[in-house]
Amino acid sequence: MHEALLTLGFGLVAAAILSLSALAFTLEYSVTNVANLSHGEILTVGAYCAYLVQQHGGGVILSGLAAAAGGGLLALAVHNGVVDRFVRRGIGGLPTFIATLGVSLVIQNVLVIIFGASNLGYAVPQGAPRTVGPFLWTDTEIQIMVSTVVITVLLYVIIVHTRFGKSLRAVSQNRSLARVSGINANRVAALTWLLAGLIGGYAGFILAESVGTFSPYSGFSFFLITLTAAVAGGLGRAVGTLAGGIIVGIALEFFGGYVSASYNLAFAFAILSLVILVRPRGLFVGGRRSVFE
Amino acid sequence: MTTLSPDPVSAETATVAALDVAGLTAGYGGAPIVEGVSIRAHRGAITAIVGPNGAGKSTLLKAIAGVIRSSAGTVTVEGKDATGLPSEKLVRRGIAYVPQVANVFPQLTVQENLEMGGYSRRHGLRERADELYQLFPDLKLAHRRHAETLSGGQRTMLAMARGLMVDPAVLLLDEPSAGLSPKFQSAVWERIEQVRATNVAVVVVEQNTRETLRHAKWAYVLVLGRNRLDGKGRDLLHNDEVVNLYVGVLS
């Protein structure tokens, strides 16, 4: 029992990181209807931005902000430079999907050129594990979970209560109707990608903090798990995606703890395949028609 | 094009048309669906666009609203050129467009749908919503419900109210009564008449030609994407050619 609770504690950390990444991915999807294959690189770039700040003596807070800023700028650039050009011309999912794969490969290789392909790590130590109830968490892990809760609550308030949040939902539900209502859909989509990039960049930072090391390819491997969480939760739906992130994050940690951590990715894909076979619209969507059909 | 009745402009003593569409050509990238179509609509009047299936009526509305691009012709709103503007800018010029389907945001509440309709308003959002709740009392009762939970008739009302949030000069309605029961159809026409009475130029595309012509001050008949004839609604109701176009509908 005790061991299971410890695993659950690590699972919650994994769930926090995965939820942020999946939320960012689902935001990108919701306003453009494009699965962004370069989403992982937003995380990777975030991790490297934080690394640069730490190299120059910056602390955790400054590193986190730099990661968010780097991810945000990259997401905005990918949207305005690539995705939006397809969406404006009414070119559908598949060509855009492939274009974002191209972006992903370019960014990975640019990072290899600048930083090399080997693993890097942060200088700031994780801190010794401490007992919190039945769980064992380091200071860094507590920072990861607390900041995730804060970001999630902020995001909820933005989406549900602000004028921007309402226009975001309007664009995701019916872009054409949003436009005839006077909403500049391209601008709303750009701002949504910026917001997703801020979250994704920060997720890349806490992912690297949690794992201990990162490389130009870390974001892409984590993206594959992100995809599982987002699809399991129901693509384009924030609350479902959050739940998907938590469930998949905890499930992966248990699989890693009790079976084998080396096969995490295989396990994630097994979940993804199962969800697509049994509940193609996501675990929590029920019989209702999806927004995107 | 044949005109059966005196020109509406002279009848209206030379007021500027709220909407003046001249020689509009538009389509979906291939051959044009509407070609050189001209229509005019005045404030405080219902203008109908009728015609058989495939006449390009809905396409015409989409082109006027900027949803699709027109390749030729001009659109003038209240005397100002608005040709080629994207839909989010046209709405600021006073054009409100209500599509036939997917005309509400399903997972926004009624209230939020109205807020989005008034997105381009700088102020007076709440006052305008209250005015529209008076015009559509059903919506007031349902203002916190998601649009997807509304009945078909309520959804049509919400779609119209969403369009009216900007206090438009021109309201373009694409088949507002399609798919509704006869009871709701007459309720929709009652609302359209009320909206018209608030000095809006209402442009209606409809399949139910007889009912539409009864309400229309002026009506245009489109055939194969071109103007065929136009005239007072009631005159067209008894016009042999119109009757022939709609055998089984009017008889």
C-alpha cells in the first residue's frame, strides 16, 4: 500500500507536466483544427531557454519565465508563419499536419547545431525528498505541482470568463460564424497559440527539471505521450484534456514502477490505440456530437 | 431582368438603399454560382430573394456577407462602398448575416452567443441584449442554457438575435424557417416583421415562396444564378412565370 502511494505521488508529478503539455496542445488544436506536430519542440525550446537563463545565473522563477516566453514566441511564429497560411486558404488538416512535422524536424536540427545532440541538465539542484503525507516529493516536484495548479486555474478563468476566452471558444466552435459576428478569427487563433506556447514552454522547463536532463529530442518523445493524453481526454476540450493528462500521467508512472519504465512509450501507444478503437471521441465525450464534426 | 412594378427607390422617395448590390459574381473557386446579380434593400422593408433550388440564393447571401469572395460587382452599404471586405469588417459596416445551419455557437450559453454577436460593439452590449430579450422573450428564460440544448425554433430566434446584436442596417437571413413546424414558421415571420419595424432592412432567402412573397415589399427571382425578374411581393405572387417556376409550391 505504501509503495503504491509513493508511486501515486510520482504519478501526480508526471500528471502535472503532462496535463500542461496536453492543455497547450488542445488549445492549438481547438482554434485551428490542426494537430500541431511541432508541439514537442515548444517544450524543447522552453527547456533550452531556461537553460540559457540558468547559465547566466538566473534562478528558478526567471528560468520558468524564460521557458514560457521562448515557447510562446515559437508557437506564435509557427502559427503566423505556417499554420495560419494554410487555414486562411481553407487547406485542411493533413497538409498542415505534415507542414508542422517539417517545422518539428527543422527545430530539432537547429537545436542540434547550436547545442549539440547530447543531454544537458540544469545546475539548480532538485533538493532532498521530503515527506508530505504519504508522498515523497522534492522541492522541485512541489514547485511543479503547485505551479501547474495555478496555471490551470488561471487558464480556466481566462477561457470561461474573459472576452478573449469567449471569443476563443467561439472560434473553436464555428470559425465562420465567429467571423460574421465581428471576431477577427486569425488574431484570436494567433493569441491562443501564443497562450498555448507560454504554457508549453513552461511545461518543457518542468519536464526537464523533473527528468533531470534534456536533449533536442526530449520534447518530441514527450509529445507522443501528450498526444495520448489529449486524444484520451477528447481533442479540443480543455476539461477532458486535463482529465486525460492526469489519468495517463498516473497510469504511466504505475506502469513504469510495476512493469518496466523502458516501455513507457509503448504503453502510452497501447492506451492511445485502445482509446481510438473504443472511444474515438475521447473518454469523456459520451454520446454527444463533437464540436469539430 | 424584367421589372413588374415601379422601382422601389422612386416609391421610397429617393432614400439611399441600405444595401445596394450591383453585378455581383461569386462562387466557390470553380464556375461562378451567381453571375452579375443586382439587388437593393431598404430600411424598414423585407426584401425577398426567391428562386428554384440551385438558383444561387444562399451563395448570393454568403458573397454579400463576405463569407466567400466575389470576383466582380460591388456591394454598397448605406451609400458607402463595402466591396471585398472580410466578414468581420462588414459586420462593423452594418451587415449582419444569419446562416441557414450552424448559426449559433452550440457550446456557448444564450447570453454568451449574444455577447459574441455584439463582439464589435464598443459599448451598450448589455442594453442591446436586454432589448433583444424583450423581442425574443423565450431567450430571456433560457439565457444561461447552452445553445445546443435549445429547440429548433428557439435556436432560429437565437441566431437572429445574435445577428441583431450589432444593431445592423441590413439583416441577411438564409432560410430562417427551413425545417421548422408550421407553428414555428409563423412565429419566425412574426419576429421578422417586428425586426423590420425597428427600421432594419431585412433580406430573406426562402424556399417557402408563397409565404415569403406575402411578407416581402420587394422580391427578386433568381434563376441559375442570375436575376430573372423582380417586383412587389404581392404582384409576383400572381405572376404566371413565378407560378410556373414553382408548380406544386404555389398551386
